[in-house]
Amino acid sequence: MKVNYEKVDELNATLTIELGAEDYAPKVEKELRSLQKTIAIRGFRPGKAPIEMVKRFYGKSILAEEVQRMASDTLNQYLTDNNIDILGYPLSSDRIPTKFNPEQDQEFSFSFDLGLAPVFELNIGQADVMEHFQIEVDNQEIDKDIDYMRRRLGAMTAVDHAEAEDMISGTLNELNEQGELLEGGALDKQASVVPGMVQDETLKNQLLSAKAGDVLKVNIYQLFNNNDTVIRNTLGIQAEAVKDLNMEFQFSISDIKRRELAELNEAYYQEIYGPENYPASEEEYRQRVKQNLERYYANEAELWLDHQISHLLSEKHRINLPESFLKRWLTTTKQETYNAENIDERFAEEGDVLRRQLVIEKIAEAQNIQVTEDELRGAAYEYVADLYRQYGLMNAGNLIVDYAEKQLKDEDFKRRMADRVVQRKAFEAIRGMVTLKPVPVSVEQYFSHVNEHKHHH
């Protein structure tokens, strides 16, 4: 057996494995002898067929399996023994052709292209100053949160004219070009709309000036802000039918309702906090709201700091990658996502993610970051709990544990959870490597900064 490792450049290499009969023949013979003991060939009792006949029927397939297995094992062992760090997985070489024809030949060679992991040094330290927002919760934010909750728990009452946050309900009927009810169209469809959510100013003002019993002509697309999903669900039609609707609809308003603010009393507090541990006074209620908001915005600030750290890792580590190899690897192994038409565009994002991952792995190695079994399970429970919350299951308890434990039996899921733990620990380590500058800001200033950053990107 011969193994030839050819480094094409700093990021690409080709490894060729040559196998002769002396390498694979003993293993092939062993497999055939083992197969002979169990195989049933017509005319012979199971296990009694002559070895030559077994070779004639199964020799080539056993040969092919053993040779390919030996090539794969040799490849992996060579990479391990020589500490060759690669990205993705080896691909059959497009530089040096593989020679494998078990029907005719006895000498074989397998060539693999490798994308090599780049060698780089960490480039972050105390000179890197990062703003760590300290978001201050004032009385205005407390009032806003309390008003939202009071409105959510308040009773709906009928009113004559709508305000921006009121609910206008009625019946929608599709009209034809003559402004009459369209026969076979979308008819007698119950709908509700909040005027303040309508983006078209003319239509919004039309709704705000309407009263119960009025019949309006409205543009169905403007009424629901060109949201095909909302239109489809409201009218009960198929997705492909949305584009064929006539724009003009008749909207017959049946009622306008306003949600009044719930009173701050014992029943209200119990509705929010339960019968055992509710606030005894408005002052205590406000204090609890403030504490909840402070926890929420403290978490927001931490998430934003993590976002900034991600940017820092990308900006300070302009790492070269074996792009041609990685594009070929992605289009070969993930054909459902990547193809020749989209790989260049999508690889830009993939490359950034990979660069950050390489930096995180280097930090993990430098900091000797390990993942314990408890941390792995904690990450899995947290991940599953987030999934359940998306479906409105806030206290799933045992369901979370059972589902997470089931998922942890999947090696790919375990790897992804381990990666989450490593990233979290690496980001914590980075906070100690850079300089954090506390910056007090109001809630309004914080979101203004965040939105400006998103607009910039």
C-alpha cells in the first residue's frame, strides 16, 4: 500500500491511496470464507458450497466492498496520525482520477481532494473596547407595560366611532367590475381589522371615520397590508387563489369594539400572578413590573453584546478558506439546499459562519473548554423549552424533559447542543479577553441604536 499526500497550496491538498492484491487479498479471502459458512447456493446445502463457486458468485462484490473500506479507513487513519485538520469531508479528486475497476484490474488507486483548515492566530484583546449597555427602566416604561396588560385583560365594549387600537368587525363581499356582488366570489366572509395596523393612510382614515352600520368599499390587499397569508385565512381560500381576487370588496361594518383598561384591584393582580403570590398594592405591583422589565432588558443587553462579539470575531479574523473546495462539497453533499445557481450567493453567509466557528473552536482549545453531561442536558432542555414556547406551551414541564431526552439519543442533535454550550462558554471567555465599557441608556436609546445598526447592515 502506498499513500501520497500532495499539498496543492496552504488550503488544498490531494491524498492518493494505492492498493495492490497483497494489501486486500487476505481480507477478501477471509470474508469469502466467512460467507461460505452461511451462504445457500442452489444444488448445495447451506454452508457446503465450494469456495471457488462462492468466489465466482460473490468474489467481485466482496472485493469492491473490502477495497473501498480499506481506502476509507486508510484515509481517516492518515489524517488522524498526521494531525491534518480538514473542513467538510474529503471528496473524490477532480485533479487526479481514481482508478477502480474490480471487474478487470487488481491494482487500484483512490484520490481524495481535501479542504485544509486555515492556520491563524487569535486577534482579540483588551484593546478591543465593546459597549455593554445598561438599559434603564423608567416610570414611562413601567406605565407602558402596565397599560398593555390592563388593556389585554380589560373588557370589550361597543363604541360609535373607531380609534386606532379599536377592533372593527364586519362582513366582506367580493365585488365585480360593476361594483356589484361577484357571483361565485368570496362572499359573506367575517373579518376584523384594527385601523392602526392598516398601512395605507387613505384607507386607515376611511376606517377611522366609519361607524357601525356603514358599508365601505375597500381594497382587499390594502386592508390586510398585502399579506397573502392573512387574506387567504380570512377569506378561506387557497393560496393560489389570492392573486386572482378582484381588488374591490364591500366591507359591511357590524360593530366597533374598544378594549377598556382593567381596574387595578385584587382580581386583576390574581389574574396575572395567581391566587397565592399576588401583589398586595399598586406600589408592589409596579415594583414587580419594574423587576421583570429589568430582567428582560438585561437579557436583551446580553444578547446584543453577543451579537457585537460575533461581529468582532469576523472583523478581526479575515480568514482565508478553501472556497472552491467548500462550494463543491456543499453542492455535492447538500443538493437540496445548494446548487450551481445559488452557491456563490449563499456561500458568503456560510463562509462568515464557518470563520466564526473556527475562531470559537480556537478559543475553546485555548481555554480548554469542556462540555459536561449536565451542561449538554441543560442546553437540550433550554432548546426544547424554546420550541414549546413558540407554540404557546409555557409550562410544559415533563414534556420538555421527555422530548429532550429522546432527542439526545440522536448523535447529530447531541453535537448541535454541544456546539451551543461551547459557543456560550467561548463568548463568556471573550468577555474576559476584551474591555467592556458600561454604557447607561434608556430603552428608547437602546432600540434606536439597534435599529440603526440593522439598517446599516
